Amino acid sequence: MLRQLTNDFSWSKSRHEKFKECRRAYWYTYYGSWGGWEAPRGSEARELYVLKKLSSRWQWAGHTVHRAVKATLDRARVTGDFWPVDRVVERARLRARAEWASSRDKAYWGEPSRIPGLVEHEYGEVVPDGDWKRLWDATVEGSLRALWASPTWDEIRRTPAKDWLTVDELVEWSFEGTKVWLAIDFAYRDADGRVHVLDWKTGKERGVDHVQVGIYALYARDRWQVPVDGVVGGLVYTVPEQPGGVAERISVAVDAASLDATTAEMRTSIASMKSVLADPEKNVADPAQFPRLEARDACRRCPFRRPCGRI
């Protein structure tokens, strides 16, 4: 007998960010869309489920990079052979073209969990061909070539696969009784026994990126049984400042003070999310407690602008 799915409360960095950005978009994403995968076409839950699966073109480009890196590392973990960057770029190009065409035809409305869709196509936004090309050249191909040419990639290649701990795998972790979802892009143990947690970034540096590494460090401490000073955090910004540049790795402090700050932020975020629920124990949310933003500037790229009445 199959276990019935229930919408249990959980926490993640992306959920944290959505809650801070817009309460109504947060409700659409985690409550209004629940059950939409099996809801009939034309229903509110189905529409919200499809819309929450959409990505902006920048998010899609970042996902394309992450997927290409993961495929390369997953294969290398088994075979010991790393694909050359030209092959990786070409594989990514073929898949991106197919996804773009499917999105343009809005095929995602049939299978939103399998077929990627772009916000720009859903809302008929005109994006010049030159903008699409620049997105590919700088963010996708530029990132892949910059990462492959970087000292970080050399270090990964030199690290025995037996010391690789995880490659972008979604895991569930319990933080003070709350279910937390996370996926570390890459983690490995060095010759001195320290655990390195790395995250690939195709955007500009943000403060929340450092919080994310703190979350990973807390998880690493529990999962791989290492002391605080045994975790090394790193953010790898893959888009080079100049064409032909290499990916930049920025070290993130992982010490008692930074982890205390991360713990405090997670506690505050979880408490804030639960405080607006109609029934925190059953994770029931009343949409009236999740108002729309007063200012409309942030709504221009939101996938929920139609049901929210912000077109």
C-alpha cells in the first residue's frame, strides 16, 4: 500500500529566500500548488504547480551549468575519466537547444515535472536573439570553460574518487527537529582529513551565499563526523570577469562564530515561517496571511504574476 503524500513543513535555503522575497509567492510555491501534479487542467492547483516549475532564463542557464558539471563528475567518479570541456559544452548545447524549443512550444504544460519551461515563453516576453546568445556565451559556455581551466577543477581531478563525499545529491537532514533539504554541489575529504564543501555560482556574490555554506558546514559536521575546524567552505563563481578567465574560488569562514550565526538565522527563519501558519502542527496555511508585495518592481520576473493579478 502506497503511503499517502502529506504536505509536511520543511526548510531549505530556497524556501528561506522565497519567504523573504514575497509572502504570496511563497504561499503559491509551497501551499497553493500542492497536489498540482495530479490536479486537472484548468484548476488553480495545476496552474500554480506548472508555474512554480518555471525558471527565468538566468536560472535555466545556471541549472544547465550545474547539470553539466554533475554529469561529468558522476561519470568520473565511476570511470576515473573526465570529459574534456569541448565535449561537455557540446552536450550542454544540444540539450539546451532541445529544452528551449520545448519551452517555446509550452510543452511543459503537459509534463511540468519533466519538461523545463521558461517564464519568458509563458508570458510571451520578447528576448532578442543577441541576449540569448550572450547568456549562452557568458553564463553557460563561459562558466564551463572557466571552471575546467581553474585551480579548483585541477584539485578535484587530483583527489581520489574514494575521497569524494557527495556530488549534488538532494538529501534530507534534521535540524533541531525540522526537516531540512539541501544539495551540496561537491564535497571531498583532503589528505589532512578536512572536508571541503563547494558550491558553484553562476551569479554575483551575495551574502546569502555565505549562509548557504554555513548550512552545508553544519550538515557536514553531523554527516561526516568532523569538528568545526575540520570543514572548509568554498564558493566557486564560475562566470569569468573577462572572456577566457578562470572560475574564482572564495573561501568562506567556517568557525564556531559563523556557525552560531547560521544556526541563529535558521532558527529565526523557521520560527517566522511557522508563526504565520493557521495550524503549525498540520502545516496549514491561510493565503490571507501571505500578502502580495506593495511595490510591483519585483513582480516583473515572477512566474505567478498572472494568478496574482500583477500582469
